[in-house]
Amino acid sequence: MSPFRITRTLPEDAARAALAADVLAGLGSRPRSLPPRWFYDARGSELFERITGLPEYYPTRAEREILTDRSGEIARVSGARTLVELGSGSSEKTRHLLEAMPELALYVPVDVSESALRGAGRELSERRPGLDVHAVVADFTGRLELPRGPGPRLVAFLGGTIGNLEPGERARFLSSVRELLSPGDALLLGTDLVKDERVLVRAYDDAQGVTAEFNRNVLRVVNRELSADFRPELFDHVAVWDAGPEWVEMRLRSRGAQTVKIPGVDLVVDLADGEELRTEISAKFRAEGVRSELAAVGMEVTRWWTDRGGRFALSLGVV
Ligand code: AVJ
């Protein structure tokens, strides 16, 4: 068995305090919102895994197609000996990349879900004896303090998760990634691309209702962690495309007027009939946008790969 270590950057009670702060700020003001990172408890992570297999949810398959075709090239161009993966989840999408990197010395999966990291670590240490795996439980929007490992280093942020951040947060996040990189290191960034609105909305509102359950799961997390009394069945799942900022928004719409108590933060929320909580933005990108956002933090895009359908892109940014 190869070495597997797991580090939590935050003690469990700090995660709870962060949730409490987000709930107070997001549900205590209007329009009401909750940040998407709280979707991913064990159940939410499982629901997301199911989403990735849905016929309507194309991003995972499109990105996998690129990774299948281009992993050899990515491995060669980056020459990576350390791979840091932000928001690694189950690490399933990284499989091709890891297989194309026989010289890799260290893999650092970083995720908010400890359960996902443990599953991935267990699997990997069986498949890749000799690879050092150091998992880190962390929120990638926070300060990034990660094991450095031997260079060249490749920092991968796949799945299109950067789209969960608003433009200002994106700039801060990208500049903290930039700080992790030395000359010769690179960023591999996955971005979902702007396309037909119907295709986009369907991807976030599937026929089986798995995304709806995933969306409502955040209410269960708040119930459990902050002793709230949300009744998830009284919220309708909503997915809308906002053509201005070019993002899909997920919301939960209150069915009827209702009062929710959240004793963990001493908050009582009165929701009007039809009032919506925003639970996620998922921004979609264009090549020029990615180029200029990376340029703004001092990185240059040297490669741009898309799937054959042009739905999703991987770009390589260097310092
Ligand atoms: C994991 C953030 C990339 O925004 O597409 C899937 C999450 N939300 N369906 C995305 C998600 C609803 C997903 N990311």
C-alpha cells in the first residue's frame, strides 16, 4: 500500500462556524442565498455523482472526453511531478490524467468532502502503489496552504467548478492559485462553455429530479448542523439562465408562505409564497473570457482544448 495521509485545515467546529456565518449572512438578508459548497455532505456528494451520469448533464462526459484524448499531451507539456487537484471529489475525472503520469511523485486531492477524499484515497493507494497521496480537507476559496511537493507542479481545477464563483471571488481565487505556482508550474482549468440556453437549463433541471434532490439537500445539511426545521419537500427546484452574467442559477422556491426556525444561529426566517433562495450560480465561459481572467492575475493560456462538440474546455495556464 502506498502512503495515504489526510489533513484537515479546519477542525470540524470551524466548518460549522463557517456554515453558521454563511446561513446568517445568506438567509438573514434579501435576496436570500446559500453558498453551494454546503451541498456536499456524504449524501450530497452521492447525489452529485448521480448527476454526472444523467443524460442531460453533459459537462462531466465532455470533460472526460478531453481528458481521455489529451491526458498524454497534458502530462508531457506540464512535466508534472506533483499534481494538486482542487475540488477533487471522487477523483474519478482525474483517473486518465493520473494514468498518463507514471513519473508523478505526489498527488494532493483537495476537497470539502472528507468522505469523498477517503474513498478516493483508498482506491488510489490500491491502484497506484508508490504514489504518495496527501489529501487535504479544505475549502478552495479560503487560504490555500498545501503541501508543496517536487516541481514541476500542476494545479488542476476541473469540472467547471470555478463557475460557482462570482467574478470578484473568481479573481481572488485565481490570484491565490497564481501564488501557489512557481515558474515551470501550470494550472489546468476546466470551464463549461456558453451554449444554447435550453441545453444549459436542462443540464440543471433533469427529468428524474436528481438535481432537484441535490438542491434540496442543502436544507437537510442546515437542518442537521444548525437544528433548523426546513421541510425540503416544501421547496421547488428552479434552474434559470441569466444571459447578462452568463450563468445558470439554481434556486429553491418556497411553496406557500412558511416560517423556518434555525436555532443554531438564532434566526427565524419568514418566507413569502414563491420566495426564492439562491443556492448556486454556475457560470459558463468563452475563450476570450478565460484568457483575460487568467491574464488579469499574471497567467498566460498556452493551450485550449475542447471536446468534439465544443461544449467544455480545458485550458493550461502558465506563469
Ligand atoms: C460541481 C460545481 C461543477 O455547477 O455544474 C451540478 C454542480 N450543480 N448540477 C456545476 C452542479 C447542479 C456542478 N459543479
